[in-house]
Amino acid sequence: MFRSVYLLLVFLVLWSCRQEETTPSAVPAYVLVIHGGAGALQKSEMTAEQDSQYRAMLHLALDAGEDILKNGGTSLDAITAAIRIMEDSPLFNAGKGAVFAHDGTNQMDASIMEGETLRAGAVGGVSQARNPILAARAVMEKTDHVLLTGSGADQFVLDAGLDTAGTDYFFTQRRWDSLQKILKREQQDSLSDQKFGTVGAVALDRNGLLVAGTSTGGMTNKRWNRLGDSPLIGAGTYADNRSCAVSCTGHGEYFIRYAVAHELASRMRHLGGDLQETATALLADELFPAGGTGGLIALDRHGQIAMPFTTEGMYRGFTRPGERKVAIYGDED
Ligand code: ASP
């Protein structure tokens, strides 16, 4: 009798500790963080109308994801919904607004990762998927693979029954003009003054699940089937419930070399500490001195958020119960 009571007490103590660890009271019920790309975004170059268009679209993306999260939906559905909104807008370099490659085509990349299972999916260089993030998600959910590229990935989009669109849909005058400008200059350093515009999202849901996703048209004037960091798990996207979810934007080659998304998750997992400080130090003290510009969004299982960038600005925003913020420039906190 005494032994059973003792065992019951031990069980209750352990159970309450477990509850405490997984759902500390300070953890918000849900969090969604998004970005619409980092780059040379200067207030002086942006009209008031453009400024408000971008902010409105960031709010719409947050609305779409938050509706799902606050009704008990998953972080996977929330980031997919938020990224789709940005892919459907011509404002961002993803989906509809994807930039043009050197040969005048649109070659889009996307990836997605779940932090609990470490399941992931990605597509590189797809040209017909209306929403590349859905293609990445289908790779994760419907195949045994992680990354599909080029014509095979386009065929997969058709086989999976996803919406497709023709070249007319992906034509936007602004992106076409950017390519023509760069083609005229053909300077090696032309990449450095580009506005990037990739989109990404990370979320934490009521069940404590972290998910990350990224979608992009890559870099204007890219050649030779160049892939950046966005479709590469560990470089542009990573999620691990033991540490954090990360989505990057910027000059992809540097994010690949420094495996930025995984590096941040790894530091948080092994060293712990403040997410914002760790993420800022990674970009500012390592990537930037090496010549890499860009930014990232990150979110950990306690609901800590980081949105550092080394450029003049980054389209960004977050929402959680009772709090919402969108920002563009570096001087907005
Ligand atoms: N990281 C993307 C790439 O290199 C570009 C971007 O973030 O805008 O393809």
C-alpha cells in the first residue's frame, strides 16, 4: 500500500515537471514570423504608396497564418498559407513576382521543414508551379525524397496535381526591367546592389511544433541552373523542435557556405542562450565580414523571435496573441 502511494506520488511529480517543461506559462499559444526579403531597401527610394502596399501585403500574410493558428491549426498549415499569400503577390521575389534568370525564364526554389520529425521537402528550378511552397510541401508529404530539381520537379508538380501557370503569369514588367538593366551593365558586382525579395515564414503552434519555409525566384540574371540557399535544407531553411526554426534571405552563396540556418539551430541546441543575440552575431560577425549580405527570421520553442539583417532593410513581421508588428527599414524596432 505504502509503495503504491509512493509510486503514485513520484509519477505525479514527474508528470507535472514534464508539463512544465513543454508548456511553460510564458510561452505564447502561437507565434508566426514572416519575411519578404532583405536588401537595399531605403526609405528615400520607396514611395509612400509602395511602402503601404508592402505593409498591407505583410499584414495579409500574417492574417492568413494567424487565422489558422488561433483556431488550433498547425504551424505547417500556417506557414504554407502565409507564404502562398506572398507568392501570389507581384511585390515579392517568389511565385508571381519571381525574378528572371539570364535566359529570360523564371526558375523558382522553395523548401519546407518540420521541427518535430525533421521531415523536409524542397524544389529547385521549377518553372510552372504557381505556388512553389506547395510543391516543396508535396515533396515532403508524398515522396521519400527531400529535394527535386529542374524538369523532374516540374513533372512532379503536374503528377501531384498542383496548380500550374504559364510564362505570361510569371511576367512582371518590374522584374523584366531589372534583368534588362543588369544585362546592359553585365557587371560582376551587379548582384551586390540588388533588392532580394525572397519570402519565408516560421511558426510555433499550440502543440509546440516549429516549422520553417522559404520560397524564391533566386537572383536576377542567374545562369547555369544556379540554385541558391532557399531550396537547401540547412542553408536557407531549417527547423528543429530542440532548438529553433529558421528561414533566410540574402546572397545565397554565402548562406550555403556558412550553412546559416542549420548553424543557428545547432548553436541554439548545443549552446542555448538568447536567440536574437546568437542570430545577430552569426550574421554580423561571420557572414557579413566575409562579404555575405542578407537576413533571417528565427523562432524557438519558447516563442523567442529573432529578425536580424545586415542590409538596409528587410520586409518582416510577426504576430502572436495580443501583439502584431510589421516593419521594413533598419531603424524600425
Ligand atoms: N537567397 C536567395 C538566393 O540566393 C535570394 C534572396 O533571398 O532574395 O537565391
